[in-house]
Amino acid sequence: MQEKTGKNIENAFLELTRLIAAKEEGLIIAEKKEKKAPVKAIGESYIIKSKVREYIKSKGCNTSGALINGIELNRIITKLLDKAIERAKNNLRKTVKPIDL
């Protein structure tokens, strides 16, 4: 039973992540497809995996490998950084500040 509950939490977190990303980009996303295999990270990762796991565990949940090794979390972070960089450039600055986020 606990394994099934953990999967439900994982699926809910992934769906929430997708919805937040879509809302930020103003996109309408397609229905979620069945997972065939764990997704491997593509490119450079901007997160410290152990810290993400530690944070999620502190909230009473487990972390799936698909979350840590997947591209979705890294894509969201990259998109956030790109927006901050663009805002700094629009304000004629080369320094990205917290206000740009």
C-alpha cells in the first residue's frame, strides 16, 4: 500500500511541475502519456541532487530517480534563469539580481 501511495505522490508532483511550467510559458499542454522508461538527464544539470532529495525527504516524501535525473526540473530552472537574464539585459545590466527572478 505504501508503495502505491508513494507513486501517487510522485505522479501528483510531476503533474504539478508540468502545470506550473506550462502556466509560466503560457502553453497548453497535451495529456500526460504513459511512462515507458526513466528519463535520463540531457545536458548540464543545475541542481544538487542530494540537496533536492534531502529537502523532499524533510517534507515526508520520497524522491524518484525520474525527478532527479529527468529533464523537467532542469528545464524549469533553465527557463527561470533565461527569463532573469533577459530581464537584466532589458534593464541594461549584465548582473542578474534576485529581483530579476
